[in-house]
Amino acid sequence: MQTNDSHNKAVWLAGAGIAGLVLGGLIGYMTGTNSPKMEQSKTETSQMASTEDGVTVGGAKMVRTKDIVDNAAGASNVSTVVAAVKAAELVETLKSEGPFTVFAPNNAAFEALPAGTVDTLLKPENKAMLAGILTYHVVSGTYTSADLMVMASKGEMLTTVQGEKLAVVMEDNMLKIKDAKGNTVEIETADVISSNGVTHVIKNVLMHS
């Protein structure tokens, strides 16, 4: 009886050992195959998120790691406002930490002004006037189109760096900016995200009083 019991016990232990090896191997296989795949998937997703850029403006991809000025410098359709920012010596301001919301008129907006206006404004003796116009297009803080829509629904206004107000309105189911002269200006490209704020490219120059 003792011999049989010993034999049976040895068989049982051997069977348990084999089952353990099989189960352990299976767990090891699952861990060794599924986990890296899951980890790789997470890594790929993270890389996609970190390298994803914003909208394209003037043929250039706007990169979230660049500041407002550096992003604008690469866009061909806002070259006039970039030149104006340089002439007004506002480059360092708009490259600072901010954050800022900039309503940047496209080149066509400046071309629509009376003949000679831009050339006059770009003269050194008119730097203060030019700075006043440009800072009327800048607001402290970050206001995306979603934020602006909420403001429009509440009838709230923006206070520009220049000191005067801009109204945010919904007109013809479109988000627009209304200046001190009562002109409503369309947004051509919204939510150009930069490292120190957001830019909205607009179709007209905003006029203050």
C-alpha cells in the first residue's frame, strides 16, 4: 500500500509540475507577445500626438512648438502683417511668453486699404501709429474659436492690448469680430495654435476710434 501511495504521489507531483510549466509558459507567452504590442501601440499614439501639427496657413504648416511670430513668418498670406510687426518693433513682445490672441489680417486686407496707407504706416516716423493699429489686433490671453463662440452667446467683449474693445458676434451663422467702427470682420483661418497663444487670420484690418 505504501509503495502504491508513493507511486501515486510521485505521478501526481509530476503531473502538477508539467501543468505548472505549461501554464507558466502560456502566461509567459501572453506577457511576452501582448504587452509589447500594447506598449508599442501606446508609444505610436503618443508619438502621433506629440508630432501632430496644426492648420496650414499660406502654404506653411503651423507648428505648436513655434511662437506666434515664427509661425506667421512662414505663411505667405500674412507677410504684410509680419513686416508691420517688425517695423513697429513688436517682434520681441509677440515672441514673449504671453499668452496672446492675435487677429492677423491677411495680405488682401492690407491691399484693400486706401492706396499708400501701408507704405505710410511702415515709415519710421509713424511707428507709434502703426503700433497702435497692430496692438488693437492683439488680446492678452488665449481665446480659441470655441471660447469666442461662448463670448458671442453672452455678449461679452475683448479688451485689446491697445486698450479699446472688440466685440465677438455671430452673424449669418458665422463667428465674426466687430471693431470700434462697427465693421464686422470674417475669420479666414481660426485656431492657429502656437507655443505662446493663438492666431486667427482675418479678412479685414480692424479699425479703432
